[in-house]
Amino acid sequence: MTRSRVGRYWHITTFVVAACALIFQLYLVASGDNILDSTAAASRLEQTRRYFSYFTIQSNFLVAVSMVFIIRDRLESQLFRVIRLASLVGITVTGIVAAIALPPSPNYTTGSLVCDRLLHVVVPALTFVGWVAFGPRGVVRREDLLPALIWPIAWLAATLALGPFVTWYPYPFINVTQIGLGRTLLNCAVIAALFLALAALARWADRRLPGDRDTMAS
């Protein structure tokens, strides 16, 4: 079996795991499951809105979209390059932050715990290992770095702007009510710097790691 064929199967597996975890988590939310302690008193509509507000959910969604591009061998556009870079860095940040600052809640149901581990551990690992081992290569360019930052910056801005009106923040390290605006902005700066550093590192490594270039077609 060739490297490109193994890579194709790896990317298909990554897509399936990410998509299934996202759908299953949304089903649990719609069924009234408490994905975080803070959602218990919220309406079903508000719980659904909060589901889509999580950086973890959005980064997993972008991973699934980028896998579709790769599986279909649609690698020529800047749209793909930006989504691929944003999803790669976003899901890596998700894995790092989850390991350091976001342990699973002791109040999770079994279903929520499974989703939590899939979205925070399994998909980040599959995405990162797949990128290192299989690529595709030659799809990270200097002009893609800033566009790839639009999504995380917009997410931070929207989250902080909306927080005072809905009295809810998706993560404790950006909860202005609990830790104050100064600490929150400092945490945001650290996250933004990490995102930019990982994006630059991805561009550097993209030209040096093994893997097929420009196509993952079998």
C-alpha cells in the first residue's frame, strides 16, 4: 500500500471521527445533556447556541471541512490553504489547551465524556499525526498566514463582545466576570501569539516534512 493511499485512509478516518463526534455532541445537547456545568440552567436554544460558540467545536468543524477538500483532491485554491492552516493550528491549540487547562468535568455523562475525549484528544492527534506523516505538502504559503488568523481573532472578539449580554463565556481563561478584563486580555494575547507561532512553524515544517505534494489522490 502506497504512502498516498495510507494517507487518504488516514484523512478519511479523521473526517469520520470529527464528523461523528460533532454530530453526537449536538445530539446530546439537543437531548438536554449538560455539556458543561454552566449550561444546566440554560434553555435548549441557548445550549445549542453555546455549542456552536466553543472554539473546540469550530476547530473540529474546520478539520472536517479541510478533510473533505483533501479527500476530494481539491487543493488548488487559497480557500483550502487557509482552512487547512487555520484548522491545523486551531485543533493543535485545542489539544494543547485541553491538556493544560481543561480537564473533563466530573459531572459529564458517559456520552459527553466520550465526545469530550474525541473532540479534545483524538481528533487533534489524528489531524496532527496525519499532517506530519502524510501532508499534503506545499500548501502553506506566506500570504495565507494572516487570513488564517481571521477566524480565531473573530472568535475571540465575538466571544468577548457577546459575553456581557449573555452572561456566559465558553472557557474559564476568558471569563471576564471571574478573572477580570486585564487577565482575560493577557490570556487572549498568549493564545494569539501561540496561534501565530504555530502557523509560522507549520509553514516552515511544510517544506521539510515527508508526504505527497499538492495531491493526496491515490
